[in-house]
Amino acid sequence: MTQDTAPVEGLRPPDEGPRDDFRPTRPKLPLWDRVKFVILLALLWLVLVWAAMADNPLLPFPDAARIQARDSLWIFVLIGLEVLRQIHFLISERWSGYHHFWTYRFFGGIERLTHRRLSDWTRFRIARAFKWAFWIVVFALVAGAALDTSPFLALFQAPAIIWQFLPLIMQIVLLMFVLILQFVALFWFLSRGGIETYYPDDIKTRFTDVWGQDHVLDRIRENLLFLEKPDAIEAKGGYVPGGILLWGPPGTGKGEPVSAQIMTPTGPRQMGSLLPGDHVIGSDGRPTRIEQVHLLGVRDLYRVSFSDGTSVRVTEDHLWEVHTRYGGKHVLPVSDLIGRLTEADGHARYRIPMVRPVEFEERELPLAPYLLGALLGDGTFRHHIGISTADPLVVEQVEVMLPDGDRLVRKGRYDYSIVGGTTRTILKELGLFGRYSHEKFVPDDYLWTCVEDRLELLRGLMDTDGAIDKRGVVEYHTTSPALAQAVRHLVQSVGGTCTLTSRETRYRYGEEVRRGRPITVVRMALPPDITPVSLPRKLDRYRPRSTYLPQRRIVDIRPDGREEARCLRVAAEDHLYVTEHFVVTHNTLMAEAMAGETGRPYVFVDPGAFTNMFMGVGILKVKSLFRKLRKLALRYGGVIVFFDEADSLGRRGALAQGGPGFPRGTRPAPFEDACHGFSYLSDDSKWLLTRNAMAAARPAPDDPRAGRNLVVMGNMGMGGGGDMGTLQALLSELSGLKKPRGIVNRYVRRLLGMRPKPPPKYRILTVMASNLPEALDEALLRPGRIDRIYKVGYPSKAGRVRTYQGYLDKVRHELTEDEIDKLAVITPYATGATIKDLVNEALIIAIRDNREVIEWRDVMQAKRLKQLGPPEDVEYIERERHAVAVHEACHAVAAYRTRYHMEIDVATIEKGAEYLGMVASIKPEDQFTRWRTEYEADIYVSLASLAGERLFFEGDSSSGVSSDLEQATAVATQMEGFWGMGSTVSSYATSAQIGTGTPGGRGQGHREDPEDVARRALADRIEDNLGAYLDRVADLLKANRREILTLAHALETNKTLTGEDVVAVLERRQGPLVDGTVYQREELLREIEEYHRAAVVAHRGHAKVSITLPAVPAVTVGPDSAWRPPTAILATPASANGADEPEVTAAEPHPNGASESPKSGEPDTDATAEPERS
């Protein structure tokens, strides 16, 4: 049955498409809007009459009005037109037919006709021509009035008049040119950089060049369909999505070695000890919170040297915020700086921002800082405490600052002694008493205290041993190298720079001229708001710098070894933090492919393009950019603009500082992907290795650091880049793409009572990339500006296979499809960049071996090289080699027997830069959940090193198990206190955070802090669980003693084994590189056991092993031969799991293989499912 559908009020008929809003009549105007222009013109006529009467006082008003009515006829014409316009409006307000005729038939018909006949680009050019014609007419009218001739003749007379006054005009123009030339040039330099335009013929990238992100490309293709065929959605009442946000793994981290000293509010700390939630010093000198810590593994390092003699070690992809001499600011990695450090004139090209005075926490000091500085400068500590100075003001200040009970006694013209004993006692406690001048130093507490105390110390030193010459050059002289370094530290900590030079001294001893101790001269440059002296005579010479402010220029970059590295992301607006020597440190392919697929222009916007040193330049660049985009969109039917690092355009205020807890939608740093997308650590292990399980991410309410970083602003120097103004301009332009444009369209049509014409439909697809989308301002992410948000994550296994195939197709290779698939499996966190680098390294290895074809062994060697770094050319002594091999074998066997969810990737005892050996594991397939049994297996593998060393070395153990214990403790803590995998269910962190009490704690009425009680109870449960796990894995290793010794023998023989070779040795079968069948021979097994006993005896007596390592015999084993491993039972302890568990036996071979590797600095360790180094 069907029924007729009638239109419903407020809804359009179902058979009609969308249409413009229809109004039957024009809205009524207020009385003032009707009469204001008539009144304005009448007032103008009265002003002209008054002017005529002022010129001729004898002229009466009626005559003046009559004359002006005749001479100013145009005013009455305009009044008449305005009256007609208001009559037209009045009729339109009351007669719908009249309104519909003029609005929809007459003007609307003209509009529809032009839209049918003319394209957007043609209409744009016609409008531009009318604008020129309009201004020419205006000029003709003005010139005609000035020359008292017709406007038409005035146009032809104007060139001759201009030529007549040309000399005068040229003089004026020349003067103006000289005045504004420097500003024009400066603004040109500031506005030209950071925006690059690529036209369709220049873009060769296609979607086929983007590998491993098929799920994102499928969604983007839909956006491109709407860009190419907008009618497909607009005809149905929708609109074309105008913005896409691509976000993925962080790429703005700053990689530094774990040994680097990072400045924190309490002083320097090693990079390796910093955790998310800790505070470091930002570029403004104030504390800023660490948002993310990324583990980068062992990396190549580069030493970056600066113009003041300081240097830091960083990774190749470490990002620097650099400034050029013309004020341009860029964020560049070290790799982009190499080879581009100097200008054509030889001067350094790049400088880095200087830190503001660093606000360390105030420390309790036993002596006044100025007093200590004066004593270090002109004092003596050798046998008594005294000071020699000719400045009475120094004497007065020293006397005032002496501790209670001490006083100053004059001993000579310039010599004074300090008596009383308190100062002597303090100097003894500080370690200064009894030292010569060249042995003096500044105690640490005085170097890492607050700004005011450090400045007072510097003034005490400068008032005594400092000098300021007539040019205002500030220097400090000392014979103590330690004191010179301390002065350098003080200067750098307040934002200054200094250079150290040394010169020889000589003195006369009788008739003999002797060489004295060398003097170190510290020449310093300080910020204009820092005064290093307090004596009036030195203040008179000191001239604060207004130009040539302190700066550090990058003068050299060179390789400097390898070391484990990490990178930080901090909450500061500019993402900068302060490292050693107070040095301040900081998805394009897919967007380019989008432009290539559609044949549209592509505009790339650098993240620093809108940040400049002068106010307003960023806003002008935004407007200039969108003016260009509108022209390109009309000319080519669309344009794609790509903003890289969009979070630099405008950050969410609360989220930029971390807010309460972590920003919406984010996780703590260890859960995030590694810096620049390269890490072999799983998400879980990254959490466990970097997070403090017992503390919330932010300071406690009573922590003195809490709240200190609530207002940490960036770009506050000479700032005019103005993130806020730039963001507002960007939002205005993004919203204004649909607003009417042009003076005629917006004002003239409105004056005539017509609605402004809608603008052309600019097909501008805005693509933004960010590593922290939660930090973007909500106004920027509003629908209509950014309509789609896609995550560009790590490639899946299929994506990695496709990426490997793409890069291998560009070279000659012999890898099979199965080998490529295996390669994708064993590189689980590889991105396109790391895959490209690995294939290139494999090609280099093949060429080095005089081959042109890549083989499997080349890829494996390249993978080990990139993952572990080159092994060091060292040889172990026999007993140590055996100990490391047993250590690694215990890890491997425990992983093989218990960790079924992972495969062993590689095992090695070759010494690297940061490890003696390692066993690495990888996931055989993409997995997104982890279970209790898997975490327990991780603990077994970690504790296998301690249990194995105790088992095989008569209860002895090495310090190489330290990181294994750290990882096992971290996993057990999470299981017991956070994941509900222990004896409690509630989350320890959440209970403590919201104040509901914690499991295991006592009531609030008890004297003892319930939080401390709960912590101890949790620690006891964790210790019990770990003890049970250790006993269980010890039983496993006892049952697999022969397997451990045979694998250790294989490691000692081959040094490095692949995961397949490890499994082949344990299963006594043929492997890719190692024949495991030889270990079926009882004779060889007895020799291996005897060698082990000899190695244990040598270990106990620190002697040489009495017998040699057994050689591997050449044995052929038939395919039907088999070896059965012994069985072992791992009974799950009740204290560890809280319930009985089914038995896990070691009788069956591992279905996948397994893996693990340790970290530390000694015999290897094993971690939780990740590379572990000893």
C-alpha cells in the first residue's frame, strides 16, 4: 500500500533537493537604518554651505545654500538615489512578489547565468578586471576635480603632470626608500621561508610509493574522491571534508646518551635516570615536566661543538631549534646540519637559543655566597683564614657577613685575619681549609642553588679577582682550574657564555726569573639584566650589552662513538630543555602522494614557518599563504596544503602543561612508540623500564615542585611569532574560506540591498601532521576545519612485507618470499625509514664482500648491526667467556621452555658498547593483549640469569643480573598492584590517588602513615612472589642442565647464534648455520661437563682454565634419529598466582622458539620480552 506524501511545514518535500533558505519578504529595517545615509548627505551639504559662508562672510545663508545647491548637484542626486533605495526596501518588506522578482529572478538569474557560462577562475579574473577599472575611475574623478577638467581628459593629462613633478617625486621616494629599506628587507627575509609550493608536473609520488599504511590510504582515497568529484556529496546535501589530521609515533624527541647530564630543579641528573613526571629545566630557566621518555637503544652519537668551547653528544636525529643571522628559525636534525654549518663568508650559519637564568631549588648554605666568593678570590686558607684586599667596601661586606662569633682583625695595610673559629670549622667541613690558591674550588651546594645565591657568589669572585677594562670586557683570573670551571658554570647557568684561555706567568726570584703557575682567564658575555659585580668602581666600567648578546653558534659536528640513548618530550611550549653546559636542545610522504594522485598542486608548510622575531609577521604569512592557496585552488580546481608538526601552531593550554594527570587520550610515555619510530621494545616493556610504579605521574600536592610549572611559556625572547596571534589568523582563514570576499561583493552589494554573492568553492584540502594530537587547540580540531583524524602507526606485518618488497625490488637480491616474510616477523617495530636503512646496509655488506646480490646472511648481519651496533674487537679470557655464555644460555633455555608467545631472535656473547652478551626475542605475530601467564614467563626468563649463575657457579653471582632483577621486579609490581594478577584486585595507584585507602593499609586512626604500611605490605607480597618464581625457574634449569651447557658451548664456539640455530642446538637437529646433531654424542657431552667444572675451578681461584674448549666433531646424523629432552615441571606457586595452575612441562619442544636479552654493564641480563644486554 502506498500513500501520498505531502510537504510538512519546516521540512522540504521528499522529492526536492536542498535549496537556499527562502524568505517571502525582506526583513524590516529599523528607522535609523532607513534615514542615516540621507541625514549624512544632508549634513555634508550643510558643511559645504558653511564653508562657502566662511570664504565670503558677506554672503547670506539663502544665497550660499542656493549656490551650493547648484554647484553640488551630485549630493542631491545621491539623496534621491538613497530615497529610491529605501522605497525599494520598503516595497520588498511588504510585497513578496516584488522581493522574489528582484532577488531570485533578476539578480539571481544573472548569477546563475554567469555560473553556467563562466568557470570560477574566469569569474575571478573578470572581478579582478572590474576592480582595476573601479580604481581607475576613482582616480579619474579625483584628478578631474583637481585639474578642473573632465575625468576623461584628466587621465591623459596625468602622465605629463607626473613627468613634470618626477624629480621631486624621486627625491621623496629615495628618502622614503632609505628609511624603510632595512625593514622591507628584514620582513622579506622573515616571510619568505618555510613554505614551498610544488606544481603537478613536479610531483612524482603516488600511493604506490607509500607502503605499510594501506588502512589509512583507503580512507584518504575517499577524501580525494570528494575533492575530484565534489558533486557526489554536495548534490545530496553534504559538504566536502576540508581537513585531515595525520598523527602517529612521536618524531620530535631529542636523542641523547643515557650518560648525558640533564639539568633539573635539584641539579644535574643522568638521562638514564629520568622518568615521565620528573621535572627538568626548560629554555626559560623554569622547571617543566617530562611527558614522554623514549628508549632508542644503542645509537651512533655525534659531538656538537659550540663557539664558546662547550660541546654535547647527541644522536643523528636529535632535533635542534636553530636561528640564522637574518632571524629565521628552524627545527632541524643533526643530519641536516652536517656540512651546512658555515655561510659563504665563513661565519657560522646557525645559533641556538640561550637559556634564561636557571631556577634551581634554594639550598641551605653554611656561609654567605658573597663571603665565600670573596674568600675564594682574595682569601687564604693554607694555615689560617684571612683576606687581602685594597677595597674597603669588600672588607665591610665580608665583616658584615661573617658568622656569629667571628670577627675581622687587621694585620697589615691590606691584610686581615678572621678569628673566632666558626668560619674555620665550616671551611674544613667544605674541604677548603689547608688548600693552596691553585687548589681552590666551589662546593657543589653553591653551584646548584637558587639564582640569587649564585649571582652573589659570582659577585664575590668578580669583586676580588675579576676585571673590567675600558671597553667593558669582563674577565676573571685564577690559577685554579677548578675555580675557572666553577665561574664558567655560574655564567652559563644565568644565560651567559664564556671562553677559557690560559697564559704563562713569570716572576723574579733574586736575580733569577722563574716560571709561575699558569693563569686561566675566563672572558664572559652576560645577558643585559645580569650584573656580575657590586663594587662602584667596577660598576662604572661595566656596560650591559644591548647588541651582540650572548649566543652559541654551532661550529663543528663529528661522530663520537656509540652508546645507549633516550629522548625526552617535555611539556614546555617550545619543547626545549637544558642539557650539559646549559645547552638548550627540541608524515610528509603521504600528503605528497595525495597531491600526486589528484594532479593538484602541493604546498608544504614547515613547522617553524609562522614563528618570527617580530610581532605580526606570522599573521601576515598566514594571510599570504591562504591568498596563494585560493588562487591555486581556482586555477587548478583544488590544492593540498600540508602543515607538518601542527602542534607547533597552537597548543591546548591545559594539555600543553600536562593538566591533571595525562592529557586526554594519551598514555604515559613508556606506552608510546619509540622516538622516530625505531625500537625493538614492546609497549609493556617500555612501560616497565621507565615508569615509577609507586608514584603518580605528577608531584604530590605537598611537593614543593607542584605547581611550579603551571605557567611555562615558550618563545618569550624577542617574540613576535606569537603562537596565539598566528593560531587566530589560521582559524580565521580556515573559517573564512566560505565567507564572501571582495569590497564590491561585501559592501557595494549590501549598499544596493543585495546579499553578497557566496564565494567560489575553493577546493583546499588541509592536511596536518602531529605527534601529539591531544595538545592541539580544540578550535583547530572543530568540524569544518579538521574533519577527519587518522592515526598513522607502525606498519603491520603485511605492511612490513610490502615495504621490504618495495625496497628490495630496487636492488638485486636472492631472498625468497618466505625469507621476506620471516624478515618482517623479526623486525616488529620497523618503519619505512628503518626498513630502507636496513636494506641499504645489507647492500653495503654485500658490496664489501665483492658481491652485487643481497643474500639472507647479508640481511641478518645488517639487522644485527643496526639493532646491536658493531661488536667491539676484544677477546674474553676463557673463564669470563664461559660465564657469559652460561648466563645467556640460561636466558635462552628459560625462554625456550616457558615463553611460548615469543621467538628467540638472536643470542650472542660478542661484546658490544653497552653489553657483554645478549639474547633477543620477538613476537611471531602482531599481538595486542598480554596475559598473566605471559608476564610470568617474562619473570622466569629475567630471573633465569640469577638462578643459573647460582646453580652453575656454586652459589656465586655477578652484577650482570641487576637489570634482570629490575625488570622482574617491575613486572611483578604491575601484576600485584595494578593488573589484578596477584593476591589483590584493586589498583594500588588509583586507590592512593583518589584517597580511598590502599589494599594492605591500616585505618586512618593509626599513628603510622597508612600509605607507608600499604607500600610495605605490597613490597612484601612482591618479594614473596619473586622468591617463588626464582625457586621455580631454578628447578627448571636443574632439569635442563645439559641443554644449558650445550647451548653455552655453541655460543663459545660460534659467538653469535640466530634464533633458529638456538632451537636447533636445543632440539639436537640441523640448523641454518649450526649443526645441533653433534650434541647427541655422549662423549662430547661429558667433555662439555668437564670443561664447565674446570671453568668453575678457574673462576673460584681467578686462574686459567686447565683444559681447552671441546672441539665440535664432524658427525652426520640420519634424518630418523631423534633426541628426547628430559622433562621438568614448573609448578605455579600459590603465593605468586593466588591459585593453583596447570603444570607446564619442558618435555615438548617449544612451538615457536623463544627469546630474551638482558641489559646492564656486566655479564648479560634478560628483560621482559625484549632485547636484553649483559
